[in-house]
Amino acid sequence: MAIFVSYSSSDGGPTASAVVGALRARGFDVLWDGDLSIIHPLSIPAWMETAVRDRTVLVIVSDDYLKALLSNDFVERRGVRYEAGLVRHKIYHHGGAHGCAVLPVVPPGIDANALPSVLQQLVIHRFDPGSRNGEEELVRSLGALEIGGGVVRAEPEGVYQTRMMLAGLEACPQSSAQAYQLACALVEQGEGDLELARAFDSVVGVAKAHGDVGLVSRLSDVCLKTLSSTLPLKGEGALKAKVLVSGQSWHLLREHRFSQAASVAEEGAQIAKKYRDLDTAARGQRAHARVLLHMAMEALPYDREFYLRNCEHLLILATTLFRSISGPTSEEVGVCASLQAERQLLRYEMTRERSELGAAFERAQAAEALLTPGTEPYQWLTVLQARLCLAARKYNEGKEFVTDVITTADFPEVVARSLQVRADLMLATRDRAEAVHDLLLAEEQFRSLGCEYAAATCWWTIARIDSTKLVSFRLTPADVLRLEDLAPDPRDRRLAVLEHEHRAARRLGRRATPDWACLVDRVQHE
């Protein structure tokens, strides 16, 4: 349910803050003045009008609010007077005798019997911000109120159950096992459930914290199907954009479906712009830039410059938007700086110009100053710093970076990538045994998360070093070159090697020379 909390900031703030916290903990979509510093609406009066018109309004009764409601001469605070006028207008135009989507909330110290007639005709709720007495009754009333129709109805059992599960999920740390179990259960039963789509950010955050690509994919599909078959309330048009940007493009990138990931991120950003959801629009531009960066990593030399130019352009747009939303020192700006550092690193790998590597180090330092230690973006930045050390031949320093992530990080995907980077550092110092050990661990972890391409990349790196760690025969340098020429995708190379192993096990006598062209063709078309 979408709720707007109307109050006077001078004397109703403590009660309003307690009400917002209580309702958000129970899964309600609550909007109030405390969100202004985050959303930065182009027009505050227009923002008020939309919120009062399209949402259930909770009026936090206080002396100043009553003055604004009763008299147009109350000029001390124009905002509360204007907002109170909108609430009066909403009550006036309500049809029917019951179910008005305006609920007065009266804190201790206010005599409910002394309220003006414009509020006396409504269902009045008592609420104590200290003890939270009255919370259950308020939640029951909100659950029974159908927004838009002005009719009181019993809340469906499924909706109530979803809200309770969402409240439990949001009360747990995202990396906890309990939050993950609740996320899985919500996705399992969530098709057609608009409440799940509204709480997409919370559920996808848990799925990402556990690195579960399959769960993010299923959640995105469920929410997109629900949104396509259900008419969202006003103000919820940008929900699809969030699912496309934070869900679908995320899992498509990890599934190595770059073209689709780029298209989805771009579509999400365009939808978000249409509905003036600037935060999601900026995230969409950044997600698109991230995909282009990965495309540049694997492109032919003459295509890389095209992808990198577009990547830089999108990162500039995203950084500008994030700065306008939450200021120049926000975490989101730090994530953009981290991506800029990664782009500079790729330029160095293309050109071998030391100035590019120096610029990458500077960008990484700028990102580190903005990101919070212990968070997932900070851990990813640490992995990038290890890669920069590898490029600068500071191998021991790089190992310290990723070893710290491996021992302290709570994010499985970051740990797997750290193991892979540490293996690269060990190969640079010719420590092959330890490198293979890390690659085996990384391959197993990537595969358990559903990152099949990353897992196959680790597998192929091991095969190049010593294929007998994986299969019963040794790949020759000629075999390696032939397979890399025939199959750019390491998943296909792995399947071709395993197919040869399977055939050799059933063949009696001398082992046959592998026909790699035939084997690659077979696995690509099965």
C-alpha cells in the first residue's frame, strides 16, 4: 500500500518519524518529507499534490497542523498550510460514507474530542511514538483500506502473508541465511503478487548479496510478468524500470549475454526518465556503461574504442545525475569513479601507456574516499586495486588486497573473483600450484552461484596450466591454441574437452587424437 505522511515539521516530526519507521518495517510503501533530501523533486508543491492525490494520507495531528487546517491565515509555515489544504480537498471529494483514504493519527497530549469537524468525521487512530501503542490497530485499518475505490475490504490472506515475509526480510541483514530463505520463498510463491514487485529493491538486494544469479533471474521474471498483467497504481510506473536495471541487466551480464543486458539497461533508463525517477535512470546508465566495459574487454581491437567512448559518455551522465540527487560525495558517485578506474585500466592494457595506469590509480583512490569500507562496492574496488597492482607488477601488494577480501568479505561473488585475481598474481610470480588451488576454489564458487561463464574461464585457465588436474589426459600447447581458435567461449572449450574425455573412456585400446573441430561443433549444437 502506498502511504503519504502529512505533518507539521515543527511539532509533529517525532510522531511522524516513528509512524514511518513502524510502517516501513511492516512492508508499507511510505512517502514523507524526510525523503526530500533523497528524491529532490523538481517542484515540492507538485510533489505534495501527487502524493496526497495518489496515496492514502496519514495526518499526524499537532497544534500547528490544526491551525493550518482550520485557517488560511496561518502563514508561519506555508508548506504545512498548503499540504493541509490538499488534504481538505481530498476529504471533500471522497465519495461514499466510509473508507476515506485519510486517517488522522493522534499522539498523546492531543484531545481527540477537540478535533475540528473535518477530521471528526474520519476514523481516528491513537499512536504513542514512545511505546508504539496503537500500531497494530493502525496497520489493520491500512490493510483493510483499498486505495482508490474508497471501499473498506478485508485484506487478502496472500497479501498479508507477503507483507509479513517482507517485513521479516527487511529486518534481517541482507547477507543472513534467514533473509535469503525468505527471498527464495517470496519468489517461489510471488507470481502475480504486486506487493512483491513493489518490494523488488529489498528482495533483489538479498539475492545479490548472496550472489545467486538464478534467484535474481527468477525474481525479475516474476515481477515483470506481474507488472505486465496488473495495472499499477499511479506513481508506480517506474517499477518496471527498477526490475530491468537492477534485476534483469544484472543477471544477463553475469550470464554473458551482453547485447541483451545493454538493451535492457538502456530500456530501463528510458522508462525511468519518462516517470522522472532520476535515481533509477542514473543506475540504468551506469549499468549500461558496465556492460559496455565488459564488451570492450572481449572485443577486437578496432571495436574497443567504440565501446569505451560510449562507456565514458554514460558514466559522465550517470555521475552528473547522482551528484544532482545526493551530492558530490555520495556512494553512487564513488561506484561511478570505480568504473572509470576500470575503464582506464583497460585503456592501459590496450596501449601500455603508463599515464593511463596512473590515471586508473587516481580514479581508484577517488572512489575509495567515497565508498564505505565493508560494503560490496568497496570490496569490488579492493579487487580492482589488486588488478591495478598486477598491471603495475606490485604482486605482493596485490595479494594483500585480495587476501584481505577473501578472509573478510560476506559476498560470495566478490570472494570468487578475488580468488581468481589472486591466482593471476601467483601465476605472475610462477607459483603455479597455489594458483591452481585458488582457481579450483573460484571455479567451484562461481558455478554454485550460477556464473557459468566465469566458472568456465577459471576452468580453462587451469586446463592451460595443467589439464591433468581436471581430466585424465594432458592438453598440448597445440590443443590449447586450436581450441581457443575454434571456440571463443570458454564454456564451449570446456564441454569439448569433457566430451573427448567421455568418448575416450568408452574406447578400447589406444587413445585417439581428438578432432577438436568436430567436438566443438557437437557441443555448440547440442
